[in-house]
Amino acid sequence: MPPNTVPDEEPRDSEGRHCNHTENDSETKRYPQRERNPPRYLEEDTLLPKNADCAHISVDYCYKVCGLPQNYTEAMGSPQAREWEQAMKEEISSLKENDTYELSTLPEGKASVGGKWVYTTKQDQNGIESFKARYVAKGYSQVKGIDYQETFAPTASITSIRVLMQLAVKHDLIVHQMDVKTAYLHAPITQELYIDQPQGFEEVSESGERLVYRLKKSLYGLKQSGRNWNILLHEHLANDGFVRNHADHCVYKKQVDDKIVIVIVWVDDLIIASDSMQLMEEFKESMKTQFKMKDLGRITFFLEWILSKARVK
């Protein structure tokens, strides 16, 4: 070694580069590290249909949400004003047909709950788009103990739906779907409740005095509406011979001799499974006599939608 030279403290490779070998290198070779991957359910492709274009779906979703009018003025000023107006007329017609309200002056000392139009579009399994307008109450302005009492209403478990699908496959059950039209409007309301008239459809008294809706039935947006609807539906199913499941209060079963029909309630959607087409039709007719129903036949689109919700959750 030449004089006055200091040897490298770190070894070099054949090209003169420092080699950062440490004592841990031998340990790494002896105990290799396991490759760590995120859980499969967090991967993006599990949250979307197979072969889906993630960017396309995100843009499509944002377009549909951002493109919707946020109030009556925007709806009437949009290129789809005619469609939105027709949707609002259908909503007002539903309110009247269900005897949801009566026009009244606001009694002294009473305050009315606000209301607003909510707009959306829906697509069926064939991709056909329809315009929907719903007049909803501003439930946040309700006063507990005066405008409402209890608000709890059960929701069907995803597990219950999966179990029903497994039973359907194992026992060759027929599985159909029904939708209750304007479900909340069927349920009576016990409180004395007043709500402002919807914008664009206001009526006044003969003397020109301001009028409000005195509610006779529940309205979407009210804090107690979900509970009122659930109680009404439960009473109907119980009177029809159904027994509610103790583990999931949205699952009902009715047995006639050796045949059964099972119903799962998802707010205003019903999944019906039975080993008898006769029992299935009898149940449908029973529902149609009490509520305005839409018979969707064999379950298809609901199943795809609900399973996608389960994956996201």
C-alpha cells in the first residue's frame, strides 16, 4: 500500500463503485421478506364490472350527477325543461291520488316545514332513461317531540340477500322482484304537520291567502317517513300470514302446506322467492290490492345493483 494513503472503509465492486453490504444482507437471504399486497377487495377492478373502463365510468357518473338541476329554476331553464315539467306533474298527481295532503291555511302559532324539488334520472335494465322529480320535505327543520317521535326503521342485510340466493339455487326457487310506487306516500302520519307548497304548483285561497299542505300521509324527506312505511308494510304482511325473521326484521316467510314464499324488503323494493308459482302470484295480487306496485318479473337488474353496492361497502 502506498504511503500516506487511507484504505477505503467500504468495499468496492469491480467497476470501483461502493458496495453497501451490511450484516443484514445475510439475514435477508436467510429470511426472505414476504411480498405484501393490498386486500383484493380494495383493488379497483373489484368495485366495477369486469372489463369496465374506469375512466369512462367515473366521467359518466360525474356527468349524470353534475348535469342534474339542483332546483326548480334550473330545471325550467334546462334543455330538458319539458321532461322535468312532466315528471313534476306526475309527482303532484301521485300526491293527490294517494290523498297525501289537503290544502289549508297555516294555523296561528304553527310553523310549516320547508320543501324542495329533487331531480334525478333512472335507467332500466335495457338502458332506457326516465326523468324523475320528487317533492321532498326539508326534514332538518322538524322539531322532535312536536313534528316527529321515533324515526328508526330496519334495513335488509346484504347477508340475508346472499343467503336467499343460495337457497334459491339449492332448492330451485323462483325469484321475482316488485317495486312499490311512491311507497312513503301510502303511510299515514299521526302528527299535525304542515309543509310549504311545491314551487311552480302553488295555489291560493279565493281571497288570495297563502295556503300550505296539511299532511295526511308521509312524505319523502320527513324524519318519520321510513318508519311509517315500514310499520304499514309489516302490518299488511303479518295480516297476510307472513312471519318476520327474528335475526333480520326485513325478511318474511309464509308457509302453506309444504310450499313457502320468502320476501326480503329493501325499502320499497321486494325480493320474492318461492317454490310455488301459485303462491308467488297470490302474494303479488295481495300487494297490488293494497299498494301501487310495479311487477318486474324475474330478478335481474336489482341483483346486479345490490351486489355492486355490497362490493363498494
